[in-house]
Amino acid sequence: HKCTCLLISKGLATMMRRSSSIERLGRGLASLATCSSHASRFSNQALDPDWQVGGWYKVSANEVSIWSSPNGKAERVGCLQSSDEVLLVGLHGETSAAEPMGLVVPWSANSPTPGWMILEGPLIRRRLEGSWELKARYTVQSPATLRSGKALTSDWVGEVDPGDEVTVLELGFNEEQKPRLRMRICSGNGQVGWLSPLTSSGHQLLCPLNLLSEKVIDVHKQQSKNLQNFREVGAHVAISAGPRGSVTAMAGGRRTSFTPGSSVPWEVGGQYRILERLSFREDATICSKELGKFRAGQLAEVCDVQLVDQPRGTCPCALIRVIEGSDTGKQGWVLCTSKDGHDQVDTRNQLEAAKVHARLKQEEPEGMNNPMGNADVAKTVHVRRQHVTDKRQVVGRKSWKRLHCLSGVLRPCYRGYAPGKSRHGQDAARLLD
């Protein structure tokens, strides 16, 4: 009897150990399946169709060499590691049968030197948040200089100030000195020139949030009406913005672009973003039949604009047709402004870059046919530059520090960079290039 009990207890112990092992094996297989599922979802994410200058990309391999030039006699100037991030500022060989190479500016402590590298394989062809785009519209965060060419030594054209908005016409890089991303832009007053969205130390002169994208809805919802709110939001940007400038919030608020008696900012044929959920009707009168509601964030084309009398006064009413979004193809009349006068349809035209290109193309033959015109432009530029220089000399240091404080509200800082001070403690209130 005792032997039988002993055999039974040993058998039960063996079965329990096997059961525990099977349970651990099951948990391990379940964990492996979960990891495989996550990896599969990550690998199945859509890649970009091609490489884009101005895009931030992540390195997916270790010991990736970068070279001094794209040809075969180049020297090795650095090395990248997995998970490093690089900014693509130039392309070479994209039209040939050879593998395309890119000029990249690494954000890595191991390889701070820009250089050329093979793109396919070492990099994941998917742009990261904070990438710069063509035909986009950005807000100026710090004063910047506009120049006539990509080179940092080219002629002075003008300046943009904090709060200005600029439209991107072209992306490239300077070939002299340390390569950096250069951006040809058009400012709000029509000035065209080249600037750097980032300084050589990685400081952002422009906020990397495209105001022509759906993210403008988040900016529209933030109603910062006083300087304290601006400072709080600006501080949040400084904390959340990384080296490539991923923005989680920025000081914004509702804009009022139309006042009775002024010109209507919405043009027939223009394409604009719907900022709020809007009712659309059969015609421009307020008593007409309501056909439905447009969701915020969709892109619409303006087919007609009329000024209608409302109880609160004259209001622009537009016939719009949705061209991008869940309501694509639907059209109707909407009120462009709300009861308190703020914009319900954005006034930033998505076709602004194309309009500027057409204007510049039209002005080129006129400049060639009028040689004296170039001399007049150069003289005007010299006079304006001298005016700005005189103004800087008159304004005291205290005023400039105050200007810098206000202009630095939206400016992100990182890696120990303090607004208004350079790494050597000198006053850096005016960042031009």
C-alpha cells in the first residue's frame, strides 16, 4: 500500500511538472506570436513611393558609412548606427540605373558630419514627423534672412520675422561650407528668396507644422488670447520638439480674415481647408434648404463667392465642392465666417505655390528685356539693407532682448540651448542664416 501511494505521488508530481512546462511553453508561444504580429504590422506599413529632399528618415542598419562625395573616389567621413535619424538635403543618381545616393545631415553624436550615403537598404523609406515639404506653408519662429541664391554668401534680399507665414517653392542645399537644407520661399508680402529652416546647430527658424495640412485644425482649436497662454504653449513646444522638430502643440487660435468693407480673401478657383463642421445649403440665402454638413479638415474648391446680408452684418458665402475627404464630390453654399467673425474656411490657398511660380516665370522675360531693371533692384536692396542696419544700431540691447523674448515664444530649444543665448553665452537674439 505504501509503495502504491509513493508511485501515485511521484506520478502526480511528474504530471504537474509537465503541465507547468506546457503552460510556460504556451505563454512563450503566445508572446512570440504577439511580437511577430507587431513586427508584421510595422513591416507592412506603407513606404513612400520615392525619396524626398527635406525628409527625416530613420537608419535601419548598423555601421552605415557616409562619404565625402557620391563618386567612387570618396573618403569615409562618418558612420551611422541603427535608429539614428538623418535629414535628406540632396539626391544624386535618381535618374540613372545606379542606386540613388543622398546627401544627409545626421542627427547623431557619433557622426555629426554631413555626407553621402546609399539610401535603399540602410534607410527606411518613410518620412518621419517634422519633415519639410514642397508647396507647404510654415510659420516663422525666429528672424531669418532671405538671400538671392542657395549659397549663404549670396546677395541679401530681405528678412522674415516671427509670426510671418512662408510658402515653400523649392528645396536644395548650399554647396559651399557645411551642407545645410536650403528652402526657396515666398513671404506674405510677396518677397522671394532662400533661407535655412534649420541653423547649423539644429535650431529651428521655421515651425515644422504644415499649415496646409489637416493639422491646421488643431492650430485653429487653440484659442490663445494672451501672452501668458502663448508662453505656456511655447514652452510645451520646446519640451516636446525633438531634433527634427516633432510638434505636439503650437500657439494658434481662430483667425478673423474678413471685415465688412474689405476685400474677400477667398478666390474663385482656389482650394481651401474646411476648419469647422459646416452646414451647406442649396443657395446663398440663409432660409434655403440645408443639404447636410461638411466635416472639418476636408479640402474644398471655391466655385463662387457672394456677399450676403446676415443679422450680424455682411458675410461672405461661398459655393464649395469637396475635392478631398469623406464628402468628395458634394457641393453647397457655406458661410465662410461664423457669428463672431472668425474664419470657418481657411484663407490659405493650397495653390499659392503654383501661383507664385507662374508669376516668377512671367517676370523672367521682363527682367531679361530690361537690363536696367536689375540695377534698380540691386539699388533698392542696398537701400533696404542699410535701413535695417541703421535700425539695429538705433535699437538698444534691452529692446532687442525683449524682441527676442517675444519671437522665441514658439521657438523650440533642445540639447541645452537656451533662447537668446548661444552655447558660448553670447547674445544670439538675431539668427539670420
